[in-house]
Amino acid sequence: MSSDKSLYNFPFSHIYVEERAKEHPLTKEILTRYKKSQVIPIRHHKDVFNRPRQSFLLQKGAPSLILARNPGASVFRGAPVCQDFGYDHFYYCSTARNCIFDCEYCFLRGMYGSGNVVIFVDLENTFSEVEALLKEHPVYLCVSYDTDLLALENLTGSVARWIEFTREHEDLTIEIRTKSFRKDIFEKIPPCDRVIFAYTLSPQEIIDRYEKRTSSLSDRLSAASFAMEKGFPVRLCFDPLIYCKNWKDIYSSMFSEAQKYIDFHQLKDVSVGSFRISSEYIRKIRKDFPGSSICQFPYENHGGVMEYPENIKNEMENTVVTLLQTLISKEKIYRIDLEENI
Amino acid sequence: MFFIVCALTAEARPLISALSLRRDDNACPYETYFAEDCSCVLCISGMGPVAASSATTYLLTRFGTKNETDFLINFGSCAGKDPGLHLIHKITDSTTGRDFYPDMLYDLSSCGLPSSSEKALVTVSKVVASLEDPNLLYEMEASGIFQAASRFLPPHRMLFLKYVSDQGVDDPKKITSAMLQEGAEKQTSTVLSVMKKLEEACKEEPSVDEDLFLSTALSLRLSETMRYELHQLFEYALTENIDIRPILDDFENQGRLPAGTKKEGKAVLYELRQKLI
């Protein structure tokens, strides 16, 4: 693949619009922002998103945008490889697919055959699904798993809508996971103690190498600190921990940096987990990204989940947990336990 | 390698000349031309989606494809309102109603194909008398070519370039070879410029030294599963820019490579892994 950027179209140079989504107000609003883009009508988002043999790698360099209506259910039970933070009714929802960031280790690379971004414009239908669930029991819902919603906020405004929706439904708690630096949302919208902003943190060296287009460590910390200041609960996710030869040094520097911005005692909680991915996904990713060291690392297969060798995984997680215990009470530290979850 | 499919000789002639392609004198089911350096091969499919589909399959089967370095270009005439050369972002097969989407990754504006030149196209089974939708282009091959090529190439390795020859005619005989050739001649420099630009996107990535891998796997007496593990270590070393040869040389100097037994081979594999990570 050539790295010459002039070879490729600008992001969202092509916007595919599903027939049944074209009249939706959000579609119209998004299209007004991309006047230079080619708008291509399509019957169904899968006609473009699910084409065989697409290059996730190349599409990440020049992603197209697909505006669609969610074809079916958009709320699902949380996966065993994900942390439930002690909530009984753990769900996630999919209102967008893929994100504008380009993390080499992202499970979405294994899950989807396309690097293009899909936005389901009919968020109101997802809200109806959540309301139906809420009639049965309280719900803990991760709304930013298949994308980074906060990074797409300029386009969709859906984070603001989720906050308002959650405020109106007292049995609902949501998590918005992000690597974004943006703070403006915390000024515009009053806080809600059931809207948790979860910042994934990595050492700057890992960000530079593996988390392309995401914000810097200091920007993420600054945004997290600002959210806390404004009264939102904040979670820090040291997950995935990424191994490299000097991991001890760079993670130690990261914690020093984090303490400059964050009063750990004020955090909602923290999560710790070393990198893991399903064996099915890694097979696809390795084929699609032959030049990525994080994809080609010789992981060990533990019951269908690829993980670092036991000694590396334990040492990394134990070191980080031990360090965190000096900063925050034990009860607030959540460590992924795959055996228990599976 | 570029695979070019044109429906008619008149459409292809200017490209054949500009690329100095030689006619394949072997008995071929389709008129085929190729470059001496094997960088390009061109095929005349004949008119209609079935002929185009068959010719594409023939071309890609006979010459073989490599995903990372090949492009298929369909160049030809069409009916449409706006004159000039158009890059196609959507192909509709009028018979089946199915739509096909080549990936639009490359910015070809510097080649004379700005985004405003992009169009959607309808593949029909006979020459159109008028333009049902003046915003669309009409021709007779693209859907067949896309469907056949999809079996061999990913959607970002297919490019459909169509120049407008007419706005629909009541009698196909009104579209003469001379008209089509003249139209193709006007677009040849743009097509050449596009090919040059796409060549930049065809750089091969470094890959594992398969000979070294195979000889190492044999020397270590590895099982199939362990061979897979060894290959993964070779892949990882490549991404981390680690030269694996000196490490293997060390094992050789220690008398551990080749391994005497499977157990010894497994031990070397384990140690190699530790050294790499």
C-alpha cells in the first residue's frame, strides 16, 4: 500500500444514502455539511458495507460514509470479553459502525469487512428498544462500543441525545467510551450521574504507534478531568494494556502523567485488562494487516480468545492493578476475568 | 498488472497504440493484446454483458491475479448527456435490477477526473434510443465485467471509465467505428495518466522469506500446528524489523538446528518465541 496521501480521496468524499434514510432529518443535516462529497443513493447499507473482499486498511485511509436506518435490533447483550462493572443487565447498542479513529488493535477490524463508517440515523428506534427493555429490568448500556460516538458528535449529535434520554429514564445507566479530546459537550449539557464517560488510556508511545488519529494522552486526560469537574461520572479504562518490550517504563510514565490531571479518588471506577481478541477476528486481521506487529504478535489461544502468554498478561495486569491500588480503593478496580465471564 | 477490457476494437485502438501493446497471435477466444513487460494486457470482449463477463473471466483466469498489485479497467463508450470521460461509482444492471459499487478510494482529479466527473451507470442489453434518466449513463458491459471480476479482484481494484459517444440513437448503425475511435482518442491521455497514478498504489509489501521458513520448519521437525506457530513468529519478526537469520544461526552454531528429535525442535521453537517477544 502506498502511503502517499494525495493518492486517496478525502474522508467521507463519498456518502452512500439508503433510500429509506434519505428523508430523515439527520441525513439531511449531515449532507448539508458535506457539500463537496459525492452522494450515491443505495437500496440497503449492506450493498456497500458488506461487499466481499474490501480493504479495511485502504478504506481507513479514505473512508466513505454510509447513512442508513437500522435494519433490525440495535440493542444486544454484552459479550463475555467485555467488562460488566458489576451490573446485572449489561447490554450494548450499535447505532454506528466503525469510527473515524484508526486503532491497529481494534476488534472492529475483525468484525467488519469494511473500514467505511455507517451511521444509523434513526436513533429514536433504538430509544424505543431500550424503553421496552426498561419495562423488564434496569439496564446498563454501553452505547459506544462499535464506534466512538463522542468523536462523531459533530456529525450526529447523538451523545447529547443519549444524555437527555438517560436523564428521563431513571433505571438506565449508560457508558460512553471514547478516545476523543472534546470537552464542549460537558459545558453544553447538565451532568447526569447515570452517564459514565469512559476514557481509554494508553501511553503516548502506544498512541503514536497503534492509535492513529486519536487524541493524545494529555488531551484525553484533560477532557476526562473537565468532565469530572462538570459533574459527570468518569471511568478510566486501562484496557487494552498493550505489550511492548519497554511496557513497564511507558505505563509508569502514563500513570505519572494521569495523576497530574486526575484525582483518582473522584473517579467512578477503573478497568484493567490486557489485550485480547477472538481467534476468529485475529485470523482475519492478520490477513488484512500483514504489516502490523500488534496483529502478528504470537498470542496464545485460550478457549477461542487470543491473549498474551500467561506470564506477560499476569505481570502487566498485576503491575497496573498494584499501582492503581495506591491511587484508588480496591472496590473501584475492575479487572477482566475471562474464565468467570465465559 | 493492468487488465483492460474494451467492448470494441475501435474503443481500444488508441490505447493499444499508446501502450505499444502487441497482439497475441496464439489462438484466443478473445482478441488479446499485451505489453512486452507484462505490465498490461487488453482484451476485446464484444458487445453486451454476457460477452463482457466471459471475456473478463477469460482474461483474469489466463493471466492470473494478485490482489495487491492488479487493477482491472473497463474503458469504453456510453450514452449520456454530459460529454467527456466519466468515472463510475455505481453500476445498475437493468435486467436484474442489481446494483454494484466499485470502491472510490483514489483521488484522480490530478489526472483530469475530478469528482464532478463521477456518474452512476446503467448496463442495458441493447443500444438505447433515448436517455431515460439524463443524470445517468447507459452502456452494455459494465455490470457483466464487475460481476465476473468480483470473483478475482476486490472492489478497489476495479475502475470503470466511460466516455460519452451519443445521447441515445434510434438506429445503432448511426454510431460508427470512426466516431467511437475518435472519442477514445480524446480520452487516451487521461487513461494513461490514471494508470500511472494507480501504479503508485501497487507497491508490494515485504513478506516472509518462505524458503527460510520452510527449511527451518523441516530442520526443527515441526508438526503442522507448530509450523503455523513458526510462521507466525516469522510474520511478527518482519513487522518488528527483527532479522531472524542471526537468531537461527545461533541455534545452528549451538548444534540445535537441525533438531535431533521433535522434542528438541519444540524447545527451539519455544526459545525462538521468547527471544522475539
